[in-house]
Amino acid sequence: MPADTNLKLPTRRYSIGFGVAWEAHKYFKWWFAVIIVLAMVTPPAVFQFSSTEIEVSAWEFAAYSGKIFSAIVAGTFLYTMFPNALAQGLTRREFATSMGLFGPVWSLILGALALAGFILEHLWYGLFDWNQAIQRGDRDLALDSLGAVLTHGVTYPLSYLLFFAGGALIGAACYRWDGGWLILVPVAPVVFSLDFALTRADPWGPGWFRWLTGLSGDASSPVAAAAMVVVIAALAWIGRAILLETPVRAKKA
């Protein structure tokens, strides 16, 4: 967290937002380090012991899991920090603003890490003359050049922010209402469908979920990205509105 001297009343909401994002990355740094090592070590190990030709990106699985992780971080951080922040004298508006900064900073840093991982893996695979590709059902997205790697990797910051905004809204709703988790029902299909459209991934899950999330499959990448920005703004606005009118629950005896 930022030093107390930086928590001046007019700017403390910004200091807290940037500070929480930085501290969150510091807290999870060893998690990230382990994931990076596993993603780089697993393909050579598989090849060494099974002689199986490596044709898919191992880093893709790690980078994709970061999307779900971003939603979990947003929801749990908001749910647990909100009452504590108000107890420490922060206003609801200040807390909402700090979360609004936390999300983009978290997503940019994690997105830069994802992009760097794809570039490192591309160079690593090149040493072994392996194919770096993203599985897409019956077809693969070949990352056969640095340009293709960059084109795929630059989508991650926006995807992370989309999942973060969705997770934050779910966290706010869960704190506000006992059945607030039900907001997951409309939020999840929207978030996943836009992510699938942007990354050209094949929908997965139950039949009804694949149908819902596959509706945006024909959208072009620029259209999907623009729709993501609009949805992120909408999720953030709804989450902020919930926070601003949420009472602090009294502790049970």
C-alpha cells in the first residue's frame, strides 16, 4: 500500500487504487514465477520422455487462466476490502474510484506479462523447431511469426480488464444482496462471448452456454474489441452504482 504521506484527502483514492494494484502483483509474484517456469519446462519434459512433437502453445493455457484469475481477484478483493475501507474512513465514492484504477493497472501489468510470455515461448520453441499454435477445436491458430505472436498477445490486456470488470460487478452484487451471485447468470455469457469473439476461440461448456457465447462468433476483431470497451464501461458503471448505494452490514453478535 502507498505510504501514509501519499494518502492526502484529495488524491488518496488514486494512491490507493495504484497501490492496491501494485501490492496485488507483488503478493502473487511467486505464483506468476512458478507458472512461467512450468510453462517453459513442461514442453521439453514432455518431448524428452515421450518423444511427442510439440505443436501447441503451453503458455496459452497459463495466459488464459489469468482471465479467470482476474475475475476472482476483482470479486474477492472488492468483497473483502469494501467494509474495511469504509471502516478506515474511505467513502464509497473513493473506494469505487480506487477499484476503477485497480482494474486497468492490474490488467495492463498482467497483459504485459502474458505478451512477454508468448514472445519468450516463441523464441524458446524456435530453438527446438517446434510449432507454436493455439488450439481452436478442429483448427489451430499458428503463431508462426513474431507479428502473429504480437497480434494474438495484445488482446490480453483488454480481455483481462473485461473479466476483472465482470468479477468486480459480481463481488459488489454478492456483498449488496444475499442472492447477488445470481448476477453471474447474465454477466458470464456476455463476458465469455466477447472474449471468444475477440480471440476466435471455440465456445465450450454446456450446450446452452456454447449457444449463447457463440452468438458473437461472426463479429470481426475490431467490432469485438469495440464491444468489449462498451461492455467494460457498462459493467464498471453498474458496479459503481451498486457500491454507492450499498449499506455496510453490521457485524453479527
